[in-house]
Amino acid sequence: MTKEIHILSLGAGVQSSVLFLQSIRGELPDGIKFDWAIFADTGDEPVAVMDHLNWLKKQGGPPLLIRS
């Protein structure tokens, strides 16, 4: 049997940040928890966005991959 892998495309906006946090708290339907979160860094992100991503990393959620 293959294990389902759940990946969140994290844009660091309201919606994806809430999904990230809900996953940590077990608040998603069917108890889904993300195995990974991926953020695509354009290299032009404001400091506030990068600060927010660093804060999310500290919340104990899934590994957060930041790729440019």
C-alpha cells in the first residue's frame, strides 16, 4: 500500500498560512497533516514575508522548503 503524501504550496499569504497552522493543530478534514510545505522565493520578497516564513518554521509544522 502506498502512503499518501500531502504537500502545501505555501505563498505566505493568509490562506496558505492558515492551512499550514490548521494542519499543525489537527484542524483539517480527515485529520490531514502536511508532510511538506514549499515556498517559491522569487528573490524579490519583502522582508516581512521572509520574517513570516521564519515564524511559521518555528511553529513546529511540516518541513518548510524555500526554493528560488
